[in-house]
Amino acid sequence: MEQTLSIVKPDGVKKNLIGDVIRRFEKNNLRIVALKMLRVSKKEAMGFYIVHKDKTFYDSLTSFLSEGPVVVMVVEGDRAIPKVREIMGATNPKDAAPGTIRADFGSDIEHNIVHGSDSIESASYEIPFFFSTLEIQ
Ligand code: IDP
Ligand code: MG
């Protein structure tokens, strides 16, 4: 059993895709074990995406994440980390495999609807960033 952190980003919430994202996870035998909607401040977004602090897109990415409400969730299951990444598709919707969330709904490499932890290490930073153990079922 693995746990991963997923986010429906502000563009996904705006496009009414919360249910669709959750449905795709659940259809693939993954369970939602924690879930909430919140607004991330610019400063919090900078902390969440600290691994990207030296990237050219860091400023615009963290502004984007804080521009509207997001839905954050902990997703659990066998190989949950790679499974969620597969369901999401490649970072750039143009390169994402057909039928993935990003291919179906993403606008561009930044506005790509959804986040998923990319490794056990990042999941173990990202899950407690948003949830206490008491909030995870
Ligand atoms: P990932 O979300 O597929 O793991 P990362 O490389 O970790 O992709 O980048 C984090 C987020 O930063 C992406 O989901 C996307 O929103 C944004 N991003 C990534 N690369 C670029 C870029 O070249 N330009 C603008 N935004 C980017
Ligand atoms: Mg990433």
C-alpha cells in the first residue's frame, strides 16, 4: 500500500473537474483517504513547490497555484504513486497520452489540472504539508 498527494489545481476546480479527477482515481482501484478544499497562499505555494525554486517557472507556477481554491487529497492503493502519475499524464498536455486527465483537459504545460507526488520521498513531504495523521482515514 502506498499513499500519494494529489491536487486538483485552480484550473481544474474552475473547469468543474473535481468529480472527474476523483472518479478516475476510484475507477482505478485507488481510495481517497483524506480530502479538503482550501486556498493556498503564494507563500505556501512557494513552500510546497520548493524543489522548483531555481526554475524559470517558479514564480508563475506558485502564483497560479494560489490564484483560486484547490482540492487536496491523499490517495491510497497498490502502487498509488505511479498509478496516479499514469492517470494524470505527462506534465505537458501536448505530450500526455490520450485518455489521461492532462491530455483531456489541460491547457498548457503550466495549467495542467492536477498534481501527483512523483516519488515516495516527495509524497512524504507533500502529504504532511496539507494533512495531519488524524485527518487521514
Ligand atoms: P509534474 O506536475 O508533472 O510533476 P513538475 O516538473 O514537477 O511536473 O512541475 C510542477 C508543475 O510546474 C507542473 O505540473 C506545471 O504546472 C508547472 N510546470 C512544469 N514545467 C513548466 C514549464 O516549463 N513552464 C511552466 N510551468 C511548468
Ligand atoms: Mg512534480
